[in-house]
Amino acid sequence: MDHDLGADFANAVAAKDHDRVRALIHAEVDFQAMTPGEFWHASCPDEIVGVLDEWFGEDDLIEAVELLDCDGFADRKRVGYRLRVKRPDGQHLIEQQAYLSERDGQIGWLRIMCSGYRRADATTSATPQAKR
């Protein structure tokens, strides 16, 4: 395959392109995710779009993909992505790590771990090095 499903998924999420997300997800997907306060499950593309709508609502403007890192190992692919999101209460960063497996050219198995919304102006005791 000449494209990376993980990068395509991350970019579709960032663009809130629900049609593209649906096209990337297999009809019988096995999806689970964990956000700071909840576990999420879905078994079809429309349910995943519904989850994304809850994560990134109408008032959440995704301004940029600040980090996109793709890799693969064994039969899995991994994509990490960091989004800059403008919300009514200010700028936030959100980071997600996703693991996926391909099925018939689409994402057939998907697990996402989410950092939750973090204030963009928050300081931390350690600053990670960005991967280039």
C-alpha cells in the first residue's frame, strides 16, 4: 500500500472530515479508546464518527496538527498525533496514540489512548524533545 492509514486517519480527524474517516474504517471495525474519564467502544464507521463528534465538538476548532509520527511493527501500525485546538476557554493541546491493523485496505482494528485537553499555556517540569 502506498499510503499510511494511520496518517490518513489522523489528518481526517484533524480536518473533522467525517466522510474521509468513514472511508478509512472497515464496516466491521473493532474499535476501543480510552480518554481521561471514559472508555469508548464502536463496531462500525458511523459509531466512530459519533465518538469523534463527542471528542471534538462544534465549538472546538482544530487549528493545526503539531506532531504526526507514524511507525509499524509486526502486524500493527502506530500513529501519534498532537492537535492544537481553540476552544471557547482558550488554546489547548490534545495528543492521541493510535494502534491499528489493516483489513481489506481499511482500518479493521483500532485502539486509541487520549491525553485529554491540556491547556496550551500550561508548563511542565520536563519538556519532551520533538521527533523530526
